[in-house]
Amino acid sequence: MSTDSCPPPRPYDEPAGWQSTAACAGLPPRAVFSKKVKEAAPVLRACARCPVRRNCERIVAPTDNWFDGVCGGRLYRSGRPVEIPAHLLPNMQAAPAPRGGSLA
């Protein structure tokens, strides 16, 4: 398992085993930790079918630590969710909308 392909868990949380089942496992770290919507699009699409999406968001806690990249089906810049234009992510209807906005 490569820990470069998904955000690392905080040390006091669950073991890293959840990362191996993440849909983003194996995707390029450049895409996972991208601030750019177009670069992150494949990761966001993977999140739509990810079995550990909720764990990812809970463990990484992107809004608590100025996170940049994809976590729990959302793109974050400095810990804030980024609105994604619907035409860039046609398969993201299953993902939750960012707080205060929508994906569609």
C-alpha cells in the first residue's frame, strides 16, 4: 500500500488500514493533493464510489488543518471546500455537496 496516494490519518485516530480500501489508493499524489479542479477530477470521481469516504473526511478533518486536496468527496483549499462546476464532474451526483454550496 502506498501512503502517498491518500491523506494520512492523524496519529491518534484509527490505523491506516482504511486507506488501502480507499478508491483513491493508487491514484497520483499530484491529483489527490491538487488545489486545481481539473487535476483533482479523477480523484473526486473515485470518491463517488469510495467505501471509506466518511472515514477519510472524519480522520483527515480537512477543515481543522488547512488541508489542500481531495478528502471525502470534496476538494479543499486551505481547509475550505471548493465549489466544483457540474460539467467537470458528471458522475459526482452521489458525493455530498460542499457546505454552503452545491456540486450541480
